[in-house]
Amino acid sequence: MSRERRSKALSRRTLLRGLGATTVAFPLFESVSCLEGTSASVGASPKRAVFICASLGFHAQNLFPKEAGRLKAETPYLLKLADHFDQCTLFSGLSHPEQQGNNGHASGLTFLTSAQRPGLAGFKNTISLDQRIAQRVGLETRFPYLALSTRNGSSLSWTASGVNIPGVSSPAKLFKRLFVAGTKEEIRKELSDLRRGRSVLDTVATRAKQIQPKVNSKDREKVEQYLSSVRELEQRLQESEGWLQREKPKVEAEIPEDIADRDNAIERQRLLYDMVVLALQTDSTRTVTLELGGLNSVPKVQGVSSDWHNLSHHGKDPEKIKELQLIEAAEFEVFSEFLGKLKSVTESEGSLLDSTAVLFGSNLGNASSHDWHNLPILMAGGGYRHGNYVLQDAKKNTPLANLFVSMGQHMGLELERFGSSTAAGVNGLTKS
């Protein structure tokens, strides 16, 4: 556990940080030569999943074609993805139901959970899909998951008890946790912290078992759910102790330099994308979330002189839309680079992109009006049949969680339902 994450009181939040944001994985191969052309030769390629949400949305007219069918470079944003049409499927007409919340951006809380009425009285979030996946495959890698964000504090990831997992925003710190070996003293201290964490959980579990016979049936169920969470945390701590004593992957890439200027948003995205590629390439984790936060300031994009958030509320003003297009096109450009880097890494059964299901989109269909219907959702890689723009029902949206079921199954989950899903998959997306 890194020094900035240590504290004398080992709280539940601290444990979550330690399990998600500060443990890192046994490589599939002995060395990695940066990001280009590396191949793995060890057995079948593991399945991976990446979830990316841009919180200020995308201007629909610059993304969606006029008609469903084969993808073509007919809109400004699709033009940026032209090299990857064979590995992409674009959807419209998807959303989570009942996303009206306590503010216009509240639907961002539930992008990967599909819980309803976010932020309103009585709201409690549910587990995010990446965490369900981490429960299934997380113990096979040093990082059970990675929760990343371009802004400090938040992430797309939520625990089974509805707690938001802090996001990692520093590529430099993440690189060190993934690939830089600690000193003997640092490893000894971290082992001590992990064992102390297990001791704390033992005490908590004992107390919960003492309480269980004294409460009614409904509360006993809650206690059992809590004990189940404790047992899962204990198992992760035990696995973390084992990983701590294994050598970290060796890579030739240098420690990235964090970008201090928060307005340099596109470069910050690019750095985190590069870290995702390295993490997947070395099998340090198999599930990643990446929150792409917007700005209440002017981003460093050539030709843009207005506040990004203000531009997202363009009210159909053509001058605002023109500037907004420059920002969003840049986002699609770095996302396209990310897909290219995944594609360039060859494995025993194709490329890293072939084994990685990537969901890229937003919790807002129309950011100008905070409308959460008709979300822009793009699927890439993962061994699916791709190449099309698929129109779901724009008036009666298909639950986005239906797509989540398919992604969960891709990762080996025996899953027929997730959140608000009504079916195990969506029209237009099938395995090759």
C-alpha cells in the first residue's frame, strides 16, 4: 500500500483503496517493449473489459449517421474512428430507465450500475458491472480492477454496498504501483498493514456474528450480506499478500510525467489510456473503468476559447457547437489512438483488442438539456461481430443494462440479468 494511502485507523474506505487503487500483476510475458508490437505466447488470451464514460456527452449530430447500417466516415466523430470500423459497433436508443436525479449530471452516478433516481431521497447505489467482474476474475491478477479518472476523487466504480471507489488520476503514481518494486522496508510495512487489515476484519466479523441472533429476520439478512462482504475482503487481502511477494512486471516504458495543468484535458486522457494498455498488456488487471470528466474552464484545444461545460449547454447556438466539436473530436481522436494501441499488441489468439471488450460512451444523450435518453454508446473489440450502426427504439429505449449482461458473459460471469436489464444482450451485437 503506497505511503500516501496509509493511516493509523484502517477504515473500510482505506481497505477499498488498498484493494483497488494500490495493488498491482503477474505478467503474461517476461518483458514489454513499450506499447508497440509486443506479443504474448502463454496459453489462451484472457478476457478483459474496459468501461469509459465521458461525463459531458457528445453532440449527437456529429456522431450518429442518418441511417442504420454499415459504419462509414460520414460524421465528424466517426471520421476519427475510420481505421477501426471493423472492430466497432455504434448504438443509439439505449439508456437506463428512471435517471431523473437531484441534478442534471446525477445520471453519471449510475452509468455502470443502472440504479434509479440517482441522488434523490432514499437513493442507494448498487454494484457496478466492473465490480461484479472483479468478484469473478479479480483474484487472478495483482489488481482486482483499476478505477481511473481524469478528475480527483470519483470513479465509475461502486461496491456492492453502494460506496463509490476513489479513482486514480495520476499516471505516474499508477505506473509506480504497477511496475516499480518497493524497498524491503516498504514491502515489510505493506505486509504488516495487510495483516493488520485482516485482523480488523476478523474483529468486525466476530462482532457481527454476535449481533446476528439478536435481530429480526430482515436485519439478519443485512448482517449476512455484510458478513459476505467481509469474507470477500478477507480473501482479497490474503491474495494481496501473495502478490506483494511476487516480482512485478518489467517494462521498458518510462514513468510518465503527470500533467499538472488540468485544462490540458486531452493529454491527460491520452496518458491514462496509455496506462490502461500497459496494465492490460502485462495482465496486471482484467477490468478497468475510466471516467473522463469535463471542465468548468477552457480546455487546451486549438480553436477553443470558451468554457467546456458552458459549450455543452449550447442551446443549438452554431458558434458554441463549432467549438464543442473541436473538443469532442479531440476526445474521439485519442480514443482511436487507444484502440490502435490495443490492436498493435499481438497475443496467441489475435490482438489485445480482440480479447478486450471496450465500452465507450456517456451518461447523457443530450448534455445541453441534461437528457439521459438515447445515449451515445460504442462497443469495440471483445471478439464481437462489428462494423455497424445499430438503431434501437429512440422513443422507448432499450435498457443499456442489456448490453452489460453481454459484457459480463464475455468476462465469464454466469449472468442472465444485471440491474435494470430485460434481456441478455442487445440486437446488433453477437460474438464472432
